Amino acid sequence: MRIYKALLLIVLLAPLPAQAQDVPRVRLVATGGTISNRTGGRLTAEELVQSMPGIERYAKPEFEQFSNLASSELTLDQWVTLARRLNEIFRTDSAIAGLVVTSGTDTLEELAYFLDLTVRSDKPVVVVGSMRNPSTLGYEGAANLLEGFRVAASPDARGKGVLVVLNDEINAAREVTKTDALRLNTFQSRPYGVLGVVDADRVVFYRMPVKRHTAKSEFDLTAVTKLPRVDVILVYQGADGDLIQAAVDRGAKGIVVATAGAGATSGTQRDGENYAVKHGAIVVTTTRTGSGRIAPPRRGGNAQPPEERAATALTPDEQRRFIAGEDLLPVKARVLLMLALTKTSDPAEIQRMFSEY
């Protein structure tokens, strides 16, 4: 009898089977990338979900296949469609805890920041990828995906914007960048540091993003049919400004200049910038260094010093078309400028957006 009671007590106190646990629902929306790029054919969203051992401990996984392409093959139109789809899921399925999006790592940071500005929910959206493909020894995609699901299922991830999860680390979409072509620890937030980590016992957050994002974003894609063209121009010694002129002539509504240091151009690039603003384009100044802030001017709202304004004979309205890119990396400044131009052409409003987002 004592043995029977002891066995009964063990059964009653044992953890519930994984399938009986009350875990949140998390959906994978797969777009492709190296994480899927198996030799002989790409892994589907269903196969990716099946590759995660122990997922049932953390979430009830769902999946859908949005696309199955290299990240560089996704078009801007597909970006818009993807953001709309994620918004639709949150709008029509109030019980979903969060979403995980797979992406190729080459342009993952750009897609993540675009979603950070356009998915208007405080529920977690987690973007994951892998540096090694499924046919390679040491493939880390399944581990990254599992950790992405764990973060998306965590109540602590709510309200922190779109998150990028790879290599056991959680980074903010706005701040993270790919820093190495091959190494697994490539995604870093440089001086800002990680938001948190995914450890064996739990998901841990250390800080909170303070810039506007997701639920507090003003960018609405409902009526957007096409994103305006914005090009990125790199500053290098003796560079010609005719590249900027050519971009404007081909329809660019905005130019992001990745300047040397804190704003220096070279060659005839200043002439190209002036051509751009005279033809109605917005010119955003960023830095190619990888970190650091380009601040708005302190006097008069002009981005050039008085002696350069006099030399170039720009009108005050043209001068205001120079925007300070704050601390955004050039490719992310492009994302923000494209979205800003869907709402306004007012330089003062665009500068406000660069200060707030």
C-alpha cells in the first residue's frame, strides 16, 4: 500500500506531458534564406518547424510559407506584402502570442527594421536566419529558429519592437547589423549592446529600446502601392557627383549619402547633392563608419555651413532638403526615408521622423 501511494504521488507531481502544457501559439512566416537553402532543394516552413527538437515545451508552433528565396531576391513590393500579412495575422488572430520570420542574413537587418516601422502591434516579431546552410556541418539554423520561437513566446518580449535572434543573442532591429561575412557572431549592435540573451533556463532581457517602433509607428502601408525610390551613395576619395545626379534623373526621390567621418563628401559629390535638392529630392547624411551620430544643425535648420550655402546659391527651401540621418546606418536610413516619403515631402517632418525613429 505504501509503495502504491508513493507511485501515485510521483504521478500526480510529475510535469504534464509537453502536449498538455499551456504554451502560447507562435507562427513561423518563412521567406527563405540560408536557413532553408539545403543542397538539392530548399526546406519548407513545415520542415523548418519539424527541425526544432523540444519546441512543444515553449510554444505551439504554426507555420506558413510566404516565399522561399534568398534575401537579396525579395523585392520591395514583397516587403510591403509581408508587412501587411503580419499585420493581418495580428488583427485577425488575437490569441497568437508572436510571430517568427526567417530571412537570409545578407539583408536581414534591412527587412527587420522595415518590419519594426510597419508592423503595428506590440506583440513580438522575431527575425531569425543562419550563417550556415542545412547541408553544412555545424548548421545552426534549427537552434536559432528554436530560440526565435522561445523569444516570440516570451511575455517579456512584448513591446520591444522587432527583434533579431541569432547565436543566443537578442538584438533590436533598429540597432543590429551584420559585421562579418562568415562568422556565427556576425549580428551585433556595436556600442549599444544586446537587448538580451536566450539561455537554457529562460529568455533574459537587459534593456528596452526607446525609439518609436511597431505599435507606436505612424507608418501605415494600407494605401501604399509602391515604395518611392531611394538610393545610397558611398563617399570615397575623388568621388564624382554625377552618380547622385544620375539617380535623381532616373527617378530617385531621396538620396542617402554614406559620408566619410561625420559628414564629409569628396570630389564633386557636393555638386551632386545640390543638384538633387534643386530637383526636389531629399538628401540624408549618414556615416559610413558603422557607428556615430549625424546631428541636425544647431542654427537655422540648414545642413551646410553659411559659407557653403553662399557658394552653392541654394534657396532656404532647397537647403532644408538636407536631413541629418542621426545614428542610423545608411541602409536603414534608406528604409526610413522610403517610408517617410510615403507620408510627406516636408523636410521638417522628415527630420522629425529621423529624430524619433
